[in-house]
Amino acid sequence: MNTGARLSAAVIAVSMAAAGAQIPRTPDGRPDLQGIWTNATLTPIERPSDFAGKPTATDAESRAFEKQDADFFNLYIEAGFEMARIDGVKRTSLVIDPANGKIPQLTTSPPQISNSFDSAEDRPLGERCLLGFGSPAGPPMMPVLENGNYQIVQTPDYMMILVEMVHDVRIIRMNGKHEPPNVRLWMGDSIGHWEGATLVVDTTNFTDKTRFRGASPGLHVTERFSRTDAETFLYKVTIDDPATFSRQWTMEYPFRATAGPVFEYACHEGNYVMTDILGGARKEDAASKKK
């Protein structure tokens, strides 16, 4: 190895050591994931056609993209102000596998969303304030349009993730075993373990109610939480459901430390939407009978 190569290797080694020294650790030596985090980003799930064939964007390209509809984003939603930056460059899609940045083809027709207005129980879970819309709690824990803060509490035996939207709470049991197949949970059954400095969470046992992007109850989600520095952890999640998708697919994006707080999400406080929706449907029913 020549002198330049040895110098480069030494610089990389020192940089990695410095980064590792910045990562907070728990008393048992694990990377400490506790705190308040946000995954807000303007990077879309799938790669836009403007970035076809380009997994990353230059700073100039990303600034142009981020300026699109900036007034709308700043006034009406909380999706952050920039595209996700990983390894120093902006990502053009959350999907990293397949390489085209697209969600794989569905193997079946997507489930039909209920359009019944006969009962509150017929309406979507988000509309009923039972789970956040867009899968913020997940898994996978997706960036959504608002209230994208998370609080993590970590012990050797459990990880707790409080999600700002609807105050969903995920409990990850460390080094446990999955519940029997007949036990089904809206957010699945999450079992965690450490692979070196990475927290790996395996989730199965979903119900047929949440159906992430049309997924079946056989959905299998694998999440990886890797603390990269004092202010960031990298979230990498693989979706596996042969009954729904033609192949596995993976997303990756950062969670960044934020001062918080995790705001109260009083979903039903002053919420007249449900009664208005059902009341409007009853008026339509009455009007149709008169005809």
C-alpha cells in the first residue's frame, strides 16, 4: 500500500472512531436510542420521474426539488424542509431496493377500501382515531404529513416507541419469541435483538385491518436501527409479503434528534367529522327514499 493510500485509510479509521465516540451508550454498552426523534422528510417514497436512474441528487438539484410547493408545505403540513441526507448526499426516494426506487409490482389486486357510511365501524382506522394515517407507528414507521415525532425509551428487556400521531405506542420485546399465529395485533408482534451496534426488530402476526400498502396479515417486517452520530439514527426497513408484493423491498431514511416536545394529539377533541359524515349519509338516504 502506498503512502497516500495508508494516509487515506488512517483518516477513515480516525473518522469512524470519532463518530463512534460521539454515540451515546446505555450502562450495558449498547447504543442509546432514547430521546425524541423526527423522520420528517421531503424525499418521496418512490423515485420521481425527474430523478429516474439517479438514487441521489446534487445539492443544487435537491434545492430545486425542495422549493416546489414550498409555501404549501410550510403552511399546511409538517413534512420537514429538505430531502433525506445519508452519507452526505440527498436521497431521491425512500425505497433503495429495488434499485429503480419503486415499490415492486403487486401480486394481487389491492384490497377495496370500505366506502360504507352505515356505521362508524365501517370507516378507516385513521378516520376513527384508532391508528395514525399513513403508517407513522408502523411498522414500517413511515414519514407522514404531520405529527412525525417519536419518543424512545430503552431498557435491556424492552424498547418503547411513543408515536406523536394518535399516541400509538409500540412495545418491542427484546430477545423474546413471537406469539402464536392465532394472536394478531394491529401493529404486529415485534421482537428485537442486537447485531453488534444495530438494533434489529422482527415483526409478524399482523391483522387484516391495517394492511400497509395493501399487505396481507402474512406481512413480515424487518427493521434496523443504527445510531450514526449523536444526532441521528439510520432506519432501514425491509418489507416481505409474497401474497402482496412480487419481491421483497427495502426503504432507508434517517431519524434526527429534535428538542420536541411530543405534542398531545387530541384526535377526537372538537372533531365533528364522524358525526357529520354519518349524518350526511342519513340525509342522502332519506332524500333517495323520497324520490
